[in-house]
Amino acid sequence: MRSWERALAVLESLCERGQAAGHGWTLDTEFLPPHQQQVNALENQGLVELAGREDRAELSALEGRPVRWAARLTPYGHDTLTYGCSRPRAEPLLGGEEADRQVVELIPSQMAALRVFVGLTGQLRVPPAGGLAEQVRTASCDHGIKRWRLHLTQEQMESVAYGLWLHRMTGSAAEANRFGREYGVVHSPARAGDEGPPVDDGRPSATGATAPRGAGASGRG
């Protein structure tokens, strides 16, 4: 279990016990010392409030015994739990599908460019590969190394390279260059003309009908 998953589990447990108690506090009898230490760590992040002397005195009067420790969620802790439970998760990969995918880690500027690319799906003549938008939507971020992690097929990786090539052609080459160095996938318009995805150029043919997908590549130049 990753650290943020452990934190959410602690927040969820505090929330459930506090609601069951009616006063919102989780008491020392409900959390063992090791769990109390985990809660104390979340206090440092502003997610949990520990009961002060006055709160403990009131709780002791309610419980009819000394309450030496109690904790409850702060508004930030509540919102973190709410968001964490609602955050989209990547669908589990089944069987051989997992073997066909590669873990790809993107820096923030690459991810920002990729979001623009998939956001233009309905406007591009060479749209993003199938499933790429969903991978972008459910990507997880490792804040320790500041990388976004995706699980991509070869087709999706080539599509990412195309999106970063568009980004390169309109301003910054660093993102495409980095992707090429790390994963060996670089978009080349000349090569894509022979091997890439079908392209709907949207132009009518000589007979007046719209050219079929992929048409127009032959006979140019």
C-alpha cells in the first residue's frame, strides 16, 4: 500500500469512528498507539486535529473516564478523503493486455502538452490513439519524483510522440526530445506517411467525394 493510500485509510477510519460516536472524535480506546502515531503524522499535514486539554476534559466527562487522546478530521482532511474516494482509478489490466503495455513516466510539462493533445481529439485529422485519453485521465502522479505514470500500448506511445511533436512544432522541443531519449519513440512525418495511422485530410477527391482515409499520400510531391 502506498503512503497516500495508507493516509486515506486512516482518514476513513477516523471519519467512520467519529460519526459513530456522534461527537466527531475518535478516542484513545479505538486506536492503538501505532495507529495514533499515524494520526499524529497527519496532524503535521493539517489533515487531523488532536484534542487539546479542554476538549479532552469535555470528552472525559462524556465518557465517564479519562480520555488521554482523541482526534478528528479537519476540513482539509475531510476534503482530502472525499476527493480521494472520488478520484478516477485506472481500470485493471487483464491477462495479456498488461504484457502489451509499458510504464511511461512523464514530467509535468510533457503531461501538460499531452492533455492539450487529447483535448483536441474532435478537431485533429490524426486523432490520439484509442484509450490514450482515458490513460491521461486516470494517470497517477508520484509527487516524490514529480512524474506522471501511465501504462501505454505501443500504439499509444507513438500517439504520445505525435502529440509531443505537435508541441515541438509550435514552441518547445524539450518534451519530445526527452520522450525520444527515454523511450526511443520519435514522430517522423515522413515515416508516418508510410507507417502511421490513417489520416482523414477532409478534402474532396477529383470526383467531388471526400477522399478515403489514408488517401492522398500517394502521388504527392
